[in-house]
Amino acid sequence: MLLPEPRGLRAKTDQLDATTIARALLSGEARFGYVPSEQVATYRELMRLQHQLSDDVVRYKNEIHALLVVLFPEFTQVFVDPTRSTALAVLKRYPSAQAIAQTDVETLSKFLHERAPRHYGRPTAQELVRLAKASISSGVAVAARASSLRILCDQLEHTQKNLEQLQREIDQLLSQDPKAKGMLGVPEFGPTTVAVLRAELGDLNRFTRIDQVVAYVGLDLQVKQSGKWKGQTKLSKHGSGRVRRILYLAALRSIHLETSPFGAYYHRLVARGMKKGMAVVAVMRKMLIVAAHLIQTEESYDPGKVAVQAVS
């Protein structure tokens, strides 16, 4: 239960606390906190872990690229993306230009052929050895940096496997959730979008009006009272930033889908003179309203209804 701040009371005793609670209950100012259901709590745990692991993957990839700049900058002439599976296997076995330069072509060729027989073989091995021998790589702390690269490659592979397992768990959760079925039929929504909406919106029965849902995720408008935006109407941006980000990406996708009623809605707004940024926010808001409706009713998605609502 959330209580208002006590007015004019600096002391804290059991009697004063009891009095404050009683006054809050009598006045109606007290609000009960929201406790998510088991299903919603599961969504939240899985999606927040997915977000964390996805950030880890990006960080590992950036660090691998940074180390390659000093260990073997020419490596990307052969493997454009050094974080793909075959490239990672090579880097774990030969984590520097010096290591590859000291390897004979036959050994490297055999290793590549075992990893990806359809794509790599002796020509790739010859090119790697040639580039390694002529590399402009730094000779400073090679052993230490090579160890770091090996560890990063291993961590990246491990994290990606965990992400794959996590995605299977999320897909299974979605398949067993009747409130997600309708949203999964929206072409502009992917499984991640649906799972984030289920995780962050929670039980919609605690809202009495759709504008409360809009305000809950910060897509409502408010007039700024101070700062350089004083007097201007801006998004409140209260609530879950994750919902706003996922809806923003979905709105951008819709713009490029010819058959999307959300995209058609965007183009009509822009044609009427609305700024593109504001039109995108309007699409986000409409997507949220549609998602909330599908969650509450468990209906199948009907794009025709979206188109009718957009015109009216």
C-alpha cells in the first residue's frame, strides 16, 4: 500500500504511524501497490534477463572488435564479421596475427574445413597466413591480449547459447498465453514486442479507462511548467521506457509495410501536415490501444478494425 507523505510530522512513532495510516484510509488517499500475477512476473523476469544478456552480447562484440584492431587488424578482410561462429572458432584457436603466422597452411586449412566445409578451405587458410605474416598488428602485450580475446570469444558464444535457450522459454510462454494470441497475429509485432507488452503492462483490469494505460507507459501529453520547454506540450515519458522503445521500433516497421493499417495511418497524418515525429508517436499510441484491447478481450487481430478506427 502506498501512503501519502505525513503533513507537518517530523517525529516517527508507532502511534503516529498508525494515525497516519488510519487518516490515509479514511480519506481515500492510500493506494494499494500492484502485485503482478505469476505469469506476468515470469514474463518480467525472462524479458529483463533477455535485455541484460543482449546488452552483454553487444559489449562482447565491441570488445572483440577493439582487440582485433591491435592483435590482427587484417582479420576482417577474410571474415567480415569476426563474431560469427567460424570466425570465433578461429580466434579461439589462433587469437593473434603471430599465432596464425606460425601455423602451417595445411593445419589451418583442415581446421577451417572441419568448421565450415562449404565455405572455407585451403584458399582461406592461405589468405589468412599471408595477411598474418604481413600484419601491422601491435607487438605489445600480445599474450595477455590474446588471452582476453579467447575469453571474450568464449563468453560471447556462451551468452548467445543462453539467449537461444531463453528465447525458447519465452516462445513457450507466449504459446501458452491466451492473452498473447491476438497480439502474435499483428504483423508489426514480433514475439519480443508481445512479450515486453505482457511483461510491462501487467494486469490491465487495474485500469478503468484506456487513457490510463496510455499514461501508464508515458505516451500521454502534458504541458511543461518549467525549463526551456515551458508552455509546450510534450510526452510525459512516465512509466516503462521499455514499452515506449519497443512500440517505437514497431511503429517504424509499420511505416515501411505497404499493407499495414498503422503505416497507412502514419502516412495520412503526415499528408495532413503533422510532423513525422508526432505521427510516429500517434502510431505508437494506437498500437498500445490495440494491444491493450487484444489482451483484455483475447480476440484475434483484425487489421480492418484498425483501419476503420484510424479513419474515424
